[in-house]
Amino acid sequence: MRWRFVIPLVIFMGFVGLFVVGFDLNPRAIPSPLVGKPAPFFSLPRFDQPDQMVTPEMLRGKPYLLNVWATWCVSCRMEHPELMRLAGEGVRIVGFNYKEVRGDASVDARRLSPEAEREWAWARIEEWLQKGGNPYDVVVVDLTGRSAIDYGVYGTPETFFVDAEGIIRHKQVGPISRAIWEGELRAKWLAIAGGEKGGPYERR
Amino acid sequence: MRGRHKRLVIVAVGVALLAAAVGLILSAFRENLVFFITPSEVAAGKAQVGQFFRVGGLVERGSLRREEDGVTVYFRITDTVHGLTVVYRGALPDLFAEGQGAVAEGVLRADGVMEAKRVLAKHDETYMPPEAAAAVEQAKRAAQSMKE
Amino acid sequence: MLAEWGQVALAVAAVVAGLQAVLGLAGAERGWSAWMTAARRAAVAQAVLLGIAFGLLVVLFLKSDFSVRLVASHSTTVTPWYYRMTASWGNHEGSMLLWATALAGWGAAVAGGSSSLTATMRARVVGILGLVSVGFLLFLMLTSNPFERLVPPPAEGRDLNPLLQDPGMILHPPLLYMGYVGTAVAFAFAIAALLTGRLDAAWSRWARPWALTAWVFLTLGIVVGSWWAYYELGWGGWWFWDPVENAALIPWLVMTAFLHSVIVTEKRDAFRAWTVLLAIAAFALSLLGTFLVRSGVITSVHAFATDPTRGLFILGLLAITVGASLALFAWRAPTLSGGGGFNWGAREATLLVNNVLLSVAAASVLLGTVYPLLVEALGGGKLSVGEPYYVAVFVPLMAPAVLLMGIAPFLRWKGDDWRRVGKTIGVDLLVAAGGALAIVGGWGNGSWRAWLGLSLALWVFASSGRLLWRRLVGERREREEKGRSVRVRWRETPAGWWGMWLAHLGVGVFIVGVTVLGALERRLDVKMVPGGSTMLADYRFVFQGVEEVAGPNYKAQRATIEVWQGDRQVAQLRPEKRDYYFSTMPMTEAAIDSTLWRDLYVSLGEPLEGGAWVVVLFYKPMVFFIWLGPLLMAVGGVLAALDRRYRLMGSRGERSKMGIS
């Protein structure tokens, strides 16, 4: 009758196995449906030239990281130094500022006029880029967050890896840290940027 | 012998009890599972009339309508491709708003409207309920693959 | 600098915990008393260090030091000080630190406070607790460092979720965590028993007060949580079968089973392996609860996606701790020699059935909680398991358990004559069922469920009354023979008996609350215009309109609603809709008028044109009993834990008698 004392262990192991499987297939880890598709269209003002609109077509030609961020996002703050480092290594990063004012839980944007919201957003972004440095090739500002919906953004930071043809190759949810970059993202970047002449991270 | 006999009875009764309990749980389980169905799937006929299920997505802008009594509300939940009209009687949750993520739980009527027993809104400022987010992503995936 | 000191305290505590484990386990194995003493000191030191670390975190929050990431993300300068304090454990990292601190506290308590234990037993238990501590502290430092700096520091932080800005939240997490972590002590005792192969009556007496204390914390934690959800969430419910709630209920059910099984182990030397298994299971399920709640696997949102290492780490910790324990169990349990004879129709048997029912109930909740996760993980689509499932399972499982609860205390150990007990019990049962039928009939809208619930509750009361009578007055024949007065009998009654009696009575009180509320509750969602009124039950609610008021860190729309019964005003309720400055989340504050017999519960919906509002009105009869019952159980648990028998036993004469050196 000794075997019966092993039953709990077996059941438990089964449970652990299921959990491990559950982790692997975690729904929040599924690749974005956008992977393999062209970057969805947007037409958003440039931060440095607010009267000029930027579309994904204009960004084509060289691979880039589309980094969705906001100054109220604590994780973005953690991520910023790593972005600075990557920019220093020659990675082209496009900043996609997401709901700068109305996304901020500490601001009641419902009582702001659109002009005030815009003015405030620019001031906040300016301060951020001055203090922490500017890793971005170009920054686009999506005040309402409507364009972000097409990218399936539901939190910040999120980073899309877009190749020279404008196709999304990978989506990173959550902040990019040194460890995550070195661990898996670097290879993904190399895969889309490596072939390009004179580009960053040329295949060695 | 009496002792062994007794033991046998106990084991038998115990096993019967356990089997009954397990049977009870499993049958209760089957009957009370609530499936999550996206608006697109509803449009494709995946939900039966009279079925109790959950639907998630964004509350379509401009779709919120209130009846004279003030407590009966109509709105559409959309995954950006298809929408489902929901009717609900009662106070809506704090974070319920047009253009925001929401989940409704209820029964599909013959006229294609969901009669909701419960409405949940997103519970954090920046994030959608995962089910609502999943519905939107799924619909987009489908829409994109259709374009190609 | 404070944050760095906190970091240092954490690291040193981890090292000390390692020492505690090695010294305790090796010392006990070899019989080196110096090592065993050192292990106990280490346990105390570890608790002090973690107390300091946690204290520092609270200070950082009070000082609003936004150079610490945790503070910046969960607190602002205009948050009142007491909520800045609670903010320190209202988040993942802080609550994990609280977990570890509580664990060390329990370790120190065992090290310093259980003089009745033999030195080796104590060293083993302390050592095992040290081992668990090491795992948790590593988890803290590697994946969830609460003292992490944020460069550059922001000028202002993000506010704590307004839901958590509530007095209930001050109490709820610490209580629950003390309960969760307390299961670790029972677990440590179980592992020590497996290591030594000794599991006897003395072991049960040692382990029981600890298990009882943990169970009391767990009970109180659940009650406070339920009460908080009731008045804070504004939905009027008291239990939602939410994964977070289930995560606390599952270990509670298993601990309850353990407390009953350990009695049999003590009195009759039976169920040994089972008792040990329950202790391991309770701890495993507490860990799992932490895992589910804190990793966000089920409650999801974003936390998990940003840092899957946390979930994996806890899963690893769980796999190692519980896997090793169960392997040890498989190996050693057969050597825990089987118990004495077993007699059907005796108390053992009812306790066995009770254990089966409680365990199955725990398993069913676990299934309902975990199944949606598994199905989704295996690609079967999203689904959820709602309240109907739990009700369908719980009622048929718990009804026989409650029935047996009224019988068991009358039964004798070993063997009993069913006919002897049957006569009196039969009468009580008939009275309860008949009484319930009369009452439910009087309601006019009674269901069989209401009848069943009320019958069970009346049955508990009847048998509790009879039990008390037996205890204090006794049967006439007995009284004449022994000639003992009620007063003597009162004095002779041990605290443990009162504990059992109160806890069982509490079950009855709880069932009354649930049943009456379920049958007679009234809810009305209604549009109200200023000056208008609505009837609910026999109360008239008069809506006086809404005004704007300001709080310390919010402004609110506050309605005034008068409640009249006939021509007498019974209450004035002021529900609010709050807008916190640092959060765009609006919050509904319900207003409640409570008496023992009923609650009137009002919350504001949304504004309509012309000063009208959607208002949700509840009439909730006897809802207070739902919390009163568990409170009685907790008081019972305290009484039982304080029972002198557990403390004296084994300290003097008993020890030599039991052959323990």
C-alpha cells in the first residue's frame, strides 16, 4: 500500500506541469497580430515641428524601433537610460508619445481645452527630453491615443520592431532593460537591421 | 473478521461519497461555465439565443442611450470590426465610458440584443480589461488576414 | 540613505535565515545544543532585521521619498499619512516584504515562545522556517526589490488606487498575510515530523495552537476583506468568488480540515499521514494563493507581462518547496505507524467525513479558480466560472458537514451506540426542520434553499444549546451520582471546549445571515429626482439632491437621502461619488445604515439631466450575521489556542512519560 503515499506528489507534479505550460502559452505573451504586417497608418504631428505630420511611409527605408511612451509612465522612466544607450549604439528609435496629458492619472484632462492639452503636452515632453536626454530620431505625439488603438497599444511602454520595408517584426510589451535587450531583443534587431549597409549593428 | 469487514464498509462508503462529490462538482462545473465570446464571433453566430456568456470590447462612441426611466441603458460593445447591442438595467460601473473597454455578461435575446446581468468596466486608468483587449486584437487579426 | 539601509537589512536577514536553517537542522540532527540555541537566536535576529527593513519602507512612504521607485509609483504628497503608510503594503513589493517579515515573526515566536517543545523539535521547526525564509528573501531581492531607486526622482508620485484608501485596507492585508504565512508553521511541524518519523499525541498538541493561531488570522483576514468589499466596492455584495478571495478561502478550508484531523491524531493516534498531508497542502495552497494573486496570472492586467520572472520565481519556489515536501512525504509517511482501531459510528468517523467534505470543497474552489487559466493556456478560449457553480457545489457539500457538526460533539471516541445518540438528535433535527418550515412559510416567498439553510442554522443552535446543557448541567442521573454543581462544571470546562462550542455556533450564525439575506434582500436601481421618493421593503427613501463637497485629496458629489419608516425617520444617508485629484478614476462611496438586524445600503450611479441621479438602493436583512459568525469562529479559535492543556502538556511530567528527551 506504499504507493498511495506517492499520489499527492504525482498530482502536484501534474499541476506544476500545467502551470509551466500555462506560462509558455501565456496569452499576454502571444505575438501581436500585427507582427508580419505593415505598420498601421497614422498621421501625427512631429514634436519638433508641430505643423508637420509624420506617417509610417515617411519612416520607411531604414529599420527602427517604434517606442510607445509617456512622461507619466513610471516604467518608461526606467527604460529611458537603456534607450539612450541603444541610440548611442546607432539604433534608430522613433518615439510615439501616447496620451501625454489625458493618460496621466494625476491630471483631469476632461476639464482642459484642446489647446491647453497640446501646450501642456509639449512642455512636459520638452522637460523630459531635456532632463533624461533624447534618444529619439523623431518623436510623434498622439494626444488622444486614437492612432495607438490601431497598434493594439493598451499600456506603456510598448516597442514595435519595424524593418526597412515598414513591416512590424516584433512587439515588446513592457520596458526594455539591459538584460532583456541582450537576452532576446538584440538578436531580433540584428535580424532586421543586420543586412543594411552602413546601418547600425552591421553583421560582424 | 468483524474488524476487516468494517474497514471494507468504511472504505466503500468513503469511495462512494467521494465519487458522488466529484460527480456533483463536475456536473455543476459543466453547467456553469461562462464562455467569453467576442462581438465578431457573435456576429458569426457563435453564440446561441438564450446562452449566458461574456462579451468584451470597446463601448462604441455615441452608442450609449438611456430610456426615460433613467436606469435602462443601451450601448454597443465593439471589437472595432463588429458590434453587439447590449441592454442593461441598473447603475453602470464607475469607469464605464464610451470609447473605453468594458465587459458585459448576460443572455442573447432572439432579436440579437444581449440582455446583460452585469457590466464590468476597465479597472485601471491605462489598461483595458484583458478580455476586451483580446477581443479587439482578435478582431483586428481577422480583419487583416481578410484584407490580404 | 534609508533605502540603502533597508537593502542591507534585507541582505543580512537572508544570510541569517540561511544560518538559521543550517544551524537548526544540522544541530537537531546531531544533537548539538549550542547550534540549536544559535538557530533560535538567528530566528529572532532575522525577525528584528526584517522588522527594521519593513519599518524603513514605511518611513520612506511617510517621508514621500520619491527617489524610491515604489514610493513614487504608489504615493503622493497629498495622500493622508495613514494611507501613505498603508500604501507601503498596498503593492507587490511591499506586500512581499510584509510576507517575509510575518514569516520571520512566526519563526521568532516559535524560537522564543514555545517552551513546552523539546529542544530538537523546536530547532527543526525553526530550521525549516529559516529555509522557507531564504527562498522568499531571495525572491524579494532578485525580482521585487522594494528599495529600488528611481533616477531622476519625479517631483510628485502616482496615487495609490483609491479603492485601497480605506480603513479596511489598513487591516486586511496584514491579517491575511499573517494567516497565509502562519500555515508555514504547521507545515514546518509536519516536515519535522516526517524527518524524525515521530508523529504522536505530543506532536499534535505542539502543532495545534500554532495552527489555530494561523487559522484565526486567516479567518479575520477573510472577514475584514469581505466587509471591505461590501462597503467599499459599492456593489452591495459580500463575496464575489473572485480569484483573490478564493485564494484565501482555499487554505482556510484546508486549515479547517487540518484542525479537525489533528484532533483525531491527538486523541486516537489515527489519520497521521493525512494530517501531515493537510499541513503541507495548506502551506502549498497559501503559496499558490500568493502566486495567483501577486503574479497576476489570473487577475492579469499588465504587471505580469512586464515581469514574468516574478511568476516563474514563485512557481519555482512552489515547485521546490512543495515538491520536496511531497517527495519526503512519499518516502517517510509509510513509517508513521498506523493508528489505533477505528470504529464506525464514532467521533472519528464523523471527523473523517468532515475532512473529506472540507477537502473536496477546497478542491472544487481550486478547480473553479484555476480551470479558466488552464483552458486559456491550452488554447481553449477564454471562459469564466461564476457564482452559480460555487453555489451549486458548496451547498450540497457543506450541508452534510454542518449536519455532522451538530452530531459529532455528542459522540464518544472509539465506538458508540447510534441509538443512544439518535433519539435526542432526531428530536432536535425535527424541531429545526419544522421551525424552519414555519418561518420560511411565513415569508411567503420561501424556496427550498431558504428552508434548508434555516433548518441547518436552527439545527446548529439546537445542538449547541443541548451541548451546553450537557456540559454544564448534565443528565439527571449523572448529576445525582457525581453531585457536581454547575459552577464546578463551568470551572472544569477547558478553554478548548468553549472554543469548539463558539466556533460551531459561529457557523450557525453565518448560515442564518447568508440564508436570510439570500431570501429577503431587496435591490432597486432607480432614477430619483430631488424631492422624489421611492419605497423599498417598508422603507421610504427620499432623495434630497446632490451637492459638491471637498475631501483631503478629492472632491465629491454627495447625495442626501432620508429614510423613513412610516412617519419616523430612521436614517439619513450620504453616498458619494468621489473624484480623486491624482487619479481620473471616479469612486463610488456607498452609504450604509447598519443595525444588527438589517442594513440600508445606498450608492450613487450616474447623474441624469435636471439634478436627477440613478441611485441603487438595498435592503439587506441580517447581513451583519455573515461577519458575526466568522468573528465568533475566530474568538473560538483564540480560546482554543489559549487552552492551558497545550501549553502544560509535555513541559513537566508529561515529557518524561512520553519518552522525549
